[in-house]
Amino acid sequence: MKMKRIFFKNSYQNYATVFSCQQSGEAVVIDPFRAGEVAHYLQTSGLTLKAVINTHRHADHTGGNRALLESWKCQVWAHPDADAPGQTHAVQDGNALYFGATMVFKPKYTPGHTICSLCLEVNDTYLITGDTLFHLGCGNCKNGGDVKTLFHSFKNVLASMPGHLVVLPGHDYRAANARFLKSLSMDTGNDSTHEESILLSQERKRNPFLYLSDPKSDKYSREKFLEMRALRDTW
């Protein structure tokens, strides 16, 4: 299986992620903000799009759905309550999705940023986190979310996921999050580590939202998690 990150040069700093099976030539795209860049990559790589999976319903993660569906007649998967553009199938928590000969997607419901947010464990190698978890941060809850629910998703889902997974968020907010943490005199670790090689185990050591929500951490604190998210909202 091959993984390709497509960065959209906009104010949102979005990523779409394309996974492809080299045996079958089939591909799955996660969170296509726009169809054009994704279609170009698929066409120049000789890939057939089998499915789109959305981590939540916000337009900056679903904007390319309909055009890709029209071009490839692909499936469009999302949370049952997402009502994503062109949605054809509902993702069920914990029920794996199989595509091509080599691609396995294990969805985990992680409400908080929105009620229909989810993460995806891919081939026991990658963790797609959408707008739930960012490098050095977490998603806000301003647009249909709830911060207490987000905390529970971190505590009950992310805290127990394998540390060897490579974290792939839906936006590149790493630099901004680092500045925020440094404004609080908090250590952000090695800022030069390549974005596509940061493991969940590494993120747990420096991302306060992860260690504040991990019952195994001596820094565990629901109150501080909520306070930190409120500070980030107004920073």
C-alpha cells in the first residue's frame, strides 16, 4: 500500500490523504477539500478511485466529494449522522472497510469537534485523525461540537490506540500550535521532525491534550484539558 498526502494551499491548510493498492491499482481518498488536485494525482498515477471517506461533514473536508463521485462512480463513506455530500455508505464504529488487495481501514468514532467525527486506523500503520487530533493540538468545538465530548473521545479512544501509528491530521496547524504552547512556556519537542513520520507515542509526550486525557499519565486532568482548549480558542 502507498500513502500520498495532498496539501491544499489555502487559509485552512488542509490535507487530503490518498491510499492506493499497488496490486489492484485502486485508491481511497480521505477528506478531499477540492477534487482537482486529487483527480490530477489519481490520473497521473494510473489509479482508479474506489471510495471517499470523510472524517466529518465540514465543507473543507467534503468539498470534492460530488465531483469525484461523478467522475469515478465511487463510494462515499462517512458517519451515519454526517449527511456528507454524495454520501452512499455509513461507517460503523469498529467495522473495518477493505479495498483493493492491501487496504484496511478501521474506523473509530471520536465525537467532539463535531458529533459525527471519526478517526481511521489504516493497515496498522497510520492514524487519520481529521480535525480531532492535530500535531501539538486538538480540534476546536465551535461549529457543532462539544469540548467535554472531545475530552471523552481522547480519554476513551485515543489514549488506548497503539503508539506506533503515524499521526496524519487533516490540517497543518503544527507551527501555530507550537507557538501557542511556547507562549505558555511549554516544551514542544523537536519541531523539525518530518510531519509524515510523527508517531502517536511521540505525540503523547508533547501534546498536552493527549497526556491530560490519558488516565495512565501522571498529568491526567479533565479540568486542565478543558482549560487548555479554552485558552487555545482565544489565543
